[in-house]
Amino acid sequence: MIEVVFRNLISNAIKFTPKQGTISVDTTEKENLYLFSVTDNGVGIKEAHIDKLFRIDSTYSSLGTNNERGTGLGLILCKDFIDYHKGKIWVESKHNVGSKFYVSIPKSYH
């Protein structure tokens, strides 16, 4: 499940970042959890849409930099998988600047 989450986050970063853009994946081990992030300098997300990303009742989808289409369900599935592992997923994003998606998983789960 965790592999699917990272595959989706990295795939999204690629989809929404122009060809000469930058994508990074980072990990940090904290006392009680593992913290992961996927950062891009792509198109970003307007603040009005951020709350919709992880909710099934208000799905949000936009076109990628090469007009790729999505269903808007990938991040909802990611949230379900992370919730199952007692973790958290969230995003910081600025439109036309980029996004940083975070995933935390408690060490006590594994």
C-alpha cells in the first residue's frame, strides 16, 4: 500500500511539473515516526482546491502540463492507505510555484 502511495505522489509530481522542472523525494526519521515528502516546482494548486484533494465528496482534477487527464481519485486512495497505517498525508502548495506532499507513518505501526 505504501508503495502505491509513493508511486502516485511521484507520478503526480511528474505530471504537473514542466520538462525542465525539479522533483525531490525526501525522508526523515523522527523519534516516533517516519516523515516522507515529494516536492516539485510544477504548476501548484490554488488554495481554494487544496481542501478538496483528499475528499471523496468533492473530488478535484486538473490537467497535467501535457494535458494528461486524471480522475481525482488517486490522492483519495492514498489517504485511505495512509489512514489504514495510522499515518497522515497533507500538502503545502502555491499556484504556479509548486507543491510539497507529506506522508507520516508512526514507527509503532510496523
